[in-house]
Amino acid sequence: MATGFCYHEHLMWHDTGPSADMMPPGKFVEPGRHLESPGSKRRLHSLMQVSGLARHLVPLMPEPVSVEDLLRVHTRRHVDNIKSLSEGGSSFAGPQAPIGFNSFEIALLSAGATYTAMRAVLTGRVDNAYALARPPGHHAEPDTAMGNCLFSNIGVSIRRLQAEGLVRRVAMVDWDVHHGNGTETIFYSDPSVLTISLHQDNLYPTGRGAITANGEGAGQGYNINVPLPAGSGTGAYEAAFDRVVIPAVRAFGPDLVVVASGFDASGFDPLGRMMLNSECFRRLAARMVALAAETCEGRLVMSHEGGYSEGYVPFCGHAVIETLANQRTDVVDPLSDHIDEWAGHDVQPSQEKVISEAEDLVARLRSRLASAA
């Protein structure tokens, strides 16, 4: 298997300013380091070099997308606002969306990394690919930056590839702990893109990601949310994949499968309250590899999103990329077994209720697809 890896040092230069965790400095907030810093991404990249995994990957060099590419998804007002703020230096482009000098150009490159990975898979250069994109993108709305996201990396890439005639139907699975509200909005009325988000219920953004948000118009039924209760562990996530994600994608029959790959559902993330370890992410990735092989000749792309534990994200990302490349190195996650020992990994009644409701949405999707055939 040829696995592409798309990365650029300039992505690490996006400056999120002197916030303390997620709090802007103020009279009672001492300046510190923002959680969306380069640390976890740099350490993942470094671990791949140290382990030797990088030798088994095909390097993909990203080029920035254009403003015209952005405008397929975002409003002109939003694009101009991000560009103007970026020229002015450190500020906020929207709710919890820090921006620094040159962030506009870096955000174009981040979307370009996702696009480059997708194009490499669709043109057969590689079988699958991972884009270590930064800033992330799944919270960015068409007219609003939010949640560390300036532009929709995945949305911009899909729309450009559709315009180029390289892809028609895309299944997008988001396993970031936060709801993929921006991606949902972009494709909410579009039956050519199936969007599935597994996330901690009502964590961020609040008021989004309800199981009742199921698409509208021509896209009715093509958006599936699985809002898992806080404290969900490996059992709930794997059951949700087996009973919701896999049947939905299989029924949809995409040309490409895309994963919004956040690692903030890990047991050590400061912004989530879930209990996954790197071995669970490895198993989820293996399910996605098999699903892509079954539905679209293995065409699978993962684009990096959240994950804020500098020490633990690298092990989760490394396990996923090992799985994509069908390579196993000598890396041992020192905390994975410890997380497995925590109580509550079996599917709990509150989790079962959500998964069962999502299964009903898959049944409706099957009926809709059968009617359209």
C-alpha cells in the first residue's frame, strides 16, 4: 500500500497568540500558551521520523488553494475579513478563533494540504493519505471563523475536486470530540456528500450536533450526528462505527472516504471528556481502511483536526498512520493499557440509546437511497 503524507513546516507557523489555554489574556488571566499550538503536530511528525514510519510514506508537498477555491464554500466577506485581520497581527477572527500575522496564507496552505492529499488519492498517485493540516477546519462556517478554524479544509477541497470532475460522491466521517458544525453546514442540503459526526454531546459548539439535525431539502437524511455522552469509551465508539458509520457509508457508496481526524476524544485531552486510547484509534482506522476498500477501491484520506494533549496526540496519530500504511514499528504507547483499565468502557445505557437512534437514521438513509435508485 502506498500511503501519502502531506506536511509543510509553514503550517506550524500559524500564531495563536498569548492566550492561556483557550482564554485571551486580561486583567485576571495571565498570558500563556494557546492549546492550539504547533506542539502536538510537531511531536507527531518527529515521532514518525524517530520510529522510521516516515520511510514507508510517500511525501506530498502541498500548494496553497486559491481565493477562488475558498469562494466555493465561504463568503467574500469572510475571506476578506480573514485576510485583513491576518495583515494586522494577533487578534481573533471569530469565537475562539485566534489569528496571527500571515495566518491567511498559512490557512490557504492548510486547505491545500488537504486538497493535495485528496487529489493524490483520486489520481492514483497513492492508495490513501494523511494530511497534517493546521489550522484545522471543521468548525469554520461559510461566513464565520470559530473554534480555532479559519477555513473549511475539507469543504474547500471537496468542492474544488468536484468542480474539477475528479470526484462526485464523498463520505465524510468526523471523529473529533467536537461537532463538525462547519462541514455540516456546508453540505447540509447536498446529497452528494454524506456527513457523519461522532462527538461529545453538546460540548462545542453548544447547540449544534443534535441527532435530529439530519439534513434538509435534497440533503435530507445525508447528515448523521452521533452525540455520545461525556465519558464514552472504546466500546461506545466501536459500536457506533459498527452499527452506524459502516452501514451508512456502505449504503451511500462513495467515490472517496474522508476522515476529519481529531484526537481530542483521547483520555488525556484537556478539551474533551472521552476515554479513547491510541489502540482504539488504530482499530477505528482499520475499520475505515476496510470500509474504503469495500466501497471505493481503498480511496481514503484523513485530514488532521483537533487534539490538544501535546504528549498523547503523537501516539494516537502514529497508530492511525501506521494503520494506513500497513506498517507496525517498535513504538509503544506508554499509556494505552492504563486507559484500557479505566471503568466504563463497555457500552452504557445512555450511549446505547444514542447509537440506537442513529441506527434508525441509517435505516432511513437506506430507504431514501433505494427510492432514488
